[in-house]
Amino acid sequence: MSRTEFVAAILVGSLAVAATAFAAQPVSVSPQARAEMACRDHGVQPRSAAWERCLSHVTRAYEWGERSLAKQLARAAGDARVSCLEEGFRPEGQGYATCVNKEIEANSQLLILGDDQSGVNVAEAR
């Protein structure tokens, strides 16, 4: 092996080790980015009546370190959307936005007040 081949092999090996070390670093996802994913996963879309409300509640739960609560809050926002549609509200109407906000607020308060680490979802007990 010539000196040039040896240096090239060391360089390639060093790059491979550096790339592996960089890839192994944990990726930190912000609470807001996690909230956006959770809200979308539960059917809440950007620019919808429930989007901002879902983001604010779910982001706050992630900031508190309450992952299960965050998921429950995102589900409550998705359920509110479905519930208001089933009640006959049209998504483009003001009544729909009001309905969604009331549903999310009501379920969010139940979830936050009932979050006693027991795992019981008090919103489903009603």
C-alpha cells in the first residue's frame, strides 16, 4: 500500500466515524413541532378552527413534560371537530368554530384537572 492510499484510507475511515457519531446524536424536537405532529395525527389540520387551540394546549403539555396528556389533548381536539360536524355545523360557519372551541376547552379542562398520574381519562367518563 502506497503512502497516498494509506492517507486516503485513514481519511475515509475518519469521515465514516465522524458521520456515525453525528448521526447517533439525539435529535431534539421542539414542543411546538411535537404538538403540530400530534394535532395532525388526530385529524386537526392547519388553518382549521381547531388548529390554534390544539397547538396551544398540546404544546403546553409537552413543555410540562406530560406526553400522555399532550396526546389526550390532541385527541380531544380531533374529537371536537368530529363532534361539531355530527351536530350539523358546517366547517365554514362561525357556529362551527364556536362549537369546536367550546368542545376543546371543556375536554381540555377535564383532562388537565383529571391528570393525577392514575391514567384515568376523566373526559371519557362523562
